[in-house]
Amino acid sequence: MFARYRQRHPGSSLGSLVFYDLFRMFCLLVLRVVYRLKRVHVRNVPQTGAVLLIANHQSFLDPPIVGAPINHRHTDFLARGGLFKFKPFGWVITMLHSTPIKQGAGDAGAMKATIAKLGEGKMMLVFPEGSRTDDGELQTFQRGIALLLKRTDCQVVPVGIAGAFDAWPRSRKFPKLFAKRIVVSYGEPIDSRTLMSKGTDEAIDTLYQQVEALVKESESHR
């Protein structure tokens, strides 16, 4: 029983696993009460193995919006390095499997850490736009995502979020409470080798189109 439970996040202690699940359930409850969060096709996320979640980035709420509905395994995240300086927030996001990254600095260390975690059979959430959208629209994907696809053998799951920008746009210091419904949709997994088989540009374009379609699907459920 415990061996199967540990598969949710290979290499983590039992205490860390329990902390993550309790925090995940708390976040899910808050998101459901405050934003009526709806998840669509969450079972598309593979039960085991290396997985790269590729999502659009609308607000600071996006990591829990994507991670909290997935109850069959844990998600690892990238977070701005400066966030780890604040106590106890830095400790909390560390316990939630976050890896620091220097925004705009081409942080090779964070890239290597991501590749290593995927190599350990973990699941990583990445926002290929690089930063939160200014207007709610999907931005161009940065080419760094192609490096992950080239150097890892994983399943790639596109994810589309709708409603998070309305709840907490970049122009606001704090989120709007009880805003319109937030919806997150999970696409079917695609093998990274299959994605890269026709070249970098087409792989990035395919992912962009997949995420764009899932954002529209999420909008239709609001």
C-alpha cells in the first residue's frame, strides 16, 4: 500500500507526501468554494512515469489550479527564485516540490533540475510563455521548451486554463474573491519523441495549438 502511495512522487519521504496531499486538498477546497473550479479530463494525466504538463499562464493561481485537481500523483513546479527568500513561504513551496528559477536569465540550473526530475519519473508543470499574460490572451511559447523535449523521454500533457486571468490579472496586487468560474482542461498525453520527430518549430507549434484548443474548451465550460 505504502509502496504504491510513494509512486505519487518517487524519492519523497512519507511525511513530505502527506504534507503535499493535505495542502493539495486544502487548495482544491478553496478553489472550489471561491471560484467553483471545474476540472475536465483530469484522468488524461498518466498514473506513473515522467510527465511534462504544459499550461498557459494567466495568474499566480495557475500552479494550484493545475496541480490540486490531480489526486493520483504529485506535481513539481518551477518558481521564481526570489519567492524562496520569504519565510515560511519559501519552506512551503519547497515542500510542494518547487524548483527555483531566475526569470529572464536562462537559468541552466533550473533546466537541469527539471530534466533530472523527469529522469526520476516525476511530473513537472511548465509555463512555456515564460511569464503571466498581460491581457488574458495566450502568448508565444519560448523555445526553451524544445530543449526539455529533446533531452527527456516523457509524456507531454497540454493543459488549458480559463478564468484565472479574471480572478487575478497582473494589474492587481490581490485576487478577486468569488469571481467567475475557473476551469482547467487536460489534454491527451503525447510522447516527447513523437513531438520532436518533425523538428523544433513544429513541436512548439503543435503544443501551442493544443493548449490554445484546451483554453477554448475550458471557456466553453464556464
